[in-house]
Amino acid sequence: MTHNQGAEKPEKISKANAEHYIWGERCDGWHLVKGQELSVIHERMPGNTAEVRHYHEKSRQFFFVLSGVAILEVAGVRHEVGQQEGVEVPPGVAHQMKNEGTSDVEFLVISQPTTRGDRVQVD
């Protein structure tokens, strides 16, 4: 049996046809892959926005910047992440994504397994 036998025909996905949501006050997200075992989200953060510091109990994440420059704080260490660069965040490690510039930052957040119900906010 081949890997794709019985599977649905793959469909191209992009910001244009993905499920969209708004987070924070002005940030956008598009679910490119929305499964229990794997989540891929394309996100956009306008200038001077930040995610709330948090960690995930089970989910491992990889943040990959598509355009702009982001600050990803991981366990208190600031990482400046530019275009075509990424940082992995293990489960249980507090992190916060920030856009301290004036231009938009667009990036992918790849989570395995999904982060739904797995987020713990850190003060």
C-alpha cells in the first residue's frame, strides 16, 4: 500500500484560502496545517506588537521568519531572528515573540503536537 492510498487529494494552501484569525490586538494568523499532531501557522505581527510570554507543556515549536526582523525571547535570552532564519523552542521553555520595529514581521510557527490546550501563560 502506498503512503497516499486512501488519503484525500492534497490541496494547495496559502494565506488567500487558509482559515484566518486575529490574535492580540492587531496580529493575524492563517492555519496552513491544523491537525492534532502537527500545526503550521503563518502569522503577521505589525510593528511594535508582542505575544504574551508563555510555554507549552507538550508542544515543540519552530519559528521561521519569512520577512522582517523579530525578537524571540527564549528562557530569558533574546534572539534577533531575520528573514530566512528560525529558532526552535522545546516544550516547557518560556518564550515570547516580539516585533520591536515599525515594519510587519511575517513568520511560520510549526508546532508538534498542536498547541491547542497546551499553553501556560507566564507573568
